[in-house]
Amino acid sequence: METHQPIITIGSHVWVQDPTVGWIDGKVVKVAGTKATIKSNGKKIVKKINNSIGEDPEASNIIGVLDIYSFKNFKINSFEQFCINYTNKKLQIILMTQNVYAKENIDWENINTTQNDDVLILIEKLLTLRNDFSSCQRFVEKMHQTWKSLNRFKKPKLSLTDFTINHYAGDVTYQADEFLNKNNDRVVAEHMDLLNTSECPFVANLFPPSPRESSKQSKFISLRTLFKNELQGLMQFLNSSAPHYIRCVKPNTDLKPGNFEKFNVLNQLRCGDCEED
């Protein structure tokens, strides 16, 4: 297969990755063979954006952008997909916009929405299980024993470490083989301290100095606990703000214009808890 290298000419606008400040934009002023001389206009994009977010404690108003993960159902669904689907459902409740349409007198046909409170309650119960199971199989067995009577919870026949949850968009089977390992994963304090001493300011700022605690004072916090706490903080923040929600629907999987895949679009609406009468 023949490949083509991008053509860079004098005057081209380019982005250059600088090791200390991230991306810098500039223009090509000289080209010699495979080498190009670039003159930056001084706009240090990444550094400027990072410094402008949350740096002013006196600011009375802020504008933020929240990119929400879509509902996930892969061939293999692990701890990450479990957390993503839970987060997606929690945020959908806040960001449903039909009340805004009615308030603004927009011509709109009502869409049924299913809150799935029982699904949320089930997932939140799963997130409260202890961390001290000897194996993932014991972890799943405990779930099956506790919630076998619930319609939303199912036990696959051919696996000892899988469990299925009936979401609004359909059944999702989760493979719990790595649930415990991923839940108990944590960043070692010494690693944080090492990265904080990086000569690259961008990397160092990502890992602020960790508070010094004695072994008796320090307490392990599981990943699911951190996740729940951060999600709760996000929910409180959204409830205290005025969010505007843009629902994006991909018309086709080929990313081409003029092609509308009905089944694909309908499935996305179902995953977003929206389905027309």
C-alpha cells in the first residue's frame, strides 16, 4: 500500500509538542528537506487552559464541560464498564431535558423515560460489598446468594465468575474475574512522590505531594470507594448548577454522510433511556 507523508510548506499552521508546556501553535518559516523551522506565536495552549480552570478562588461563576461516557455493553465487561454504566445512569437522571422543553414551550412529543431505580439500588448494593473475599468466585457466589430473587440480577449458567444485570437498554453480563484486583488497585505513595519530583512541570503538577501519615493513621481506600465519593461530589455539583445537555447520536458506524442506520440509532436512544411511544 502506498503511503503519503503530509506536505508542510512555509506558512503552514502547525502544532508542536513541547516537553514542558504541552502543545504550542506556530507557523513554519523555513523548510529544508525533512526539517522545518517553526516560529511560535507564544500561545502555550495546554498551560494556559490548565491555569485558567479553577485557579481563581474568588470567581463567582464558572463554565465547565462534562463529557459523559455512553452506555457500554462489550463482549467482555469488567469493573470499568460496571462503573461507567452506573455513572451513565446516575447522570441521565439529572440531565433529562424534557422539563426544559415544556418550560420553553418547545413543540415536543413526550418520550417515556425509565428511571430504573431498582437497577440503581442493586448496583449501589454491589458497590457496598466487602473487600475481603478470598477470590472473585466467592465474591460472585455471595452476590448470587444475596440477590438471586431480584428480577434485575441473573446468574449465567456456564460461568462461576459472571453475573448479569438487566439494564433498561438490555442485559449486560459482567466478568468479575478482575473485579477484586482492580478494586484494590492503588497508587503507591512512593510512586506519587517520585513523579512529583519530575523535571517536567506538567507531570509534577499531576502528582501533588502526598500528606505524610504514619502507618497507624493511614487507611486503605478502595477504588470503588473513591469512585463513589467522586461521583457523589459530581452529582452535588451538577444539582447546584444549571446544566445544559446535548445528546449526541451517531447516525451510522461508517462515519459517512447520508447514511442513517435505524437500528443503530434506536439502540443509542434506548441506551440513553429514551424511546418514543
